[in-house]
Amino acid sequence: MTPAGQIVLATHNRHKVEEFQAIVAATRPDLQVIGYDGPEPVEDGVTFAENALIKARAAAAHTGLPALADDSGICVDVLGGAPGVFSAYWAGHAKDAAANLTLLLDQLSDIRDPNRTAQFVSTIALVVPGDASSEQVVEGRWPGRLAEASSGAGGFGYDPIFIPDGQPAGEERTVGEWSAAEKNAMSHRARAFGELAPLLTLI
């Protein structure tokens, strides 16, 4: 445990901070997740794990606090796993979420079920300052398929076109149509955090 009971999440994305605060609070209410306002490192890794570690190491070094970093994206089977690590930049480096989503739908416009399968992947890295041996990386996967059109105003990123597997019979809602509580209980980040939770004893 840090003296202030805090852990920094290495992102400037407020949506991710809010999701992590809710997910962490469900298992570690004593641990406060705070946002990161430091410089963004160059994410030049070629895997989710490499980029997560780059971000977590930078945040830990900048703040002196234990740091979590999530590198995540959507992996479409028919595209060989793309956009993958390029999910946030799929339509260019402006990180325009609406443009990313529109481009992906356009690329799949001629593809029909059952070939629209995809999965959200979240890789979370934990880094404790001054203790390289404690670095941990975990992964969560959320399988489903892509809708042919955007639906719902909830969530962010590719949520409005992702239909998760395992919904009740007759339901085919996109994550954009889910409540925040539903998503936080089932998402790729929740699954990754489930793997990480036992390791938080390190801090």
C-alpha cells in the first residue's frame, strides 16, 4: 500500500480513468485510482504488453507512485487481428474515435456474419517505482462480433459497434447500449483487472 493509498493510471483519457475507478473500487475500495497529467511517452511497442509497460514505467517515474497502464484495442478476425495496437490511430494520429469507428465499418461493409467476429483486448501493466522485479502484465479478452451500424450512445471508442458474446437469448445489444455498470462488470478491462487484483498486494 502506498502512503496515500493511491495508484496512478497512466492515461489522459478520462473515460478510462472513470472505468478503472469503478472497477478497482469493486475489489479494492481502499485504493484510490488517480489520473495522470504528466508527459506521454512514445508508444513504439508492437504489442499491447510492450505499450502498457512503456506507459506504466513513465507514469511511475514521473509521479513516484505505483502505476497502472492499460493498452487496449479491438482485434477483428477477418483483418488478421487489426486494428489491434493501432486501434486509437486507425483513421490517423488525430485519435478521432468517430473517424476510427466509421473507417472500420467501411472496411467491413461487404463482410457478413459469421465473419464479423472480433474481440476487445486489454493488457494492464503494473509498475512499482524502484522495484523492477515487481513489474506485472495481465490480459483480458472480451469476444463478440461487430454490428453493421453504430448503435447506442454509451461507452466510448468502438463500443457502439461491438456486440459481446454471451448475452441473454434474443438480446444483441452493442456495448454502446449497455449501462456503465454492465460494461464494468464484463469488459476486457474488468477481466484483465480480475487477473491483476491478487497482485495488488505488491503495493
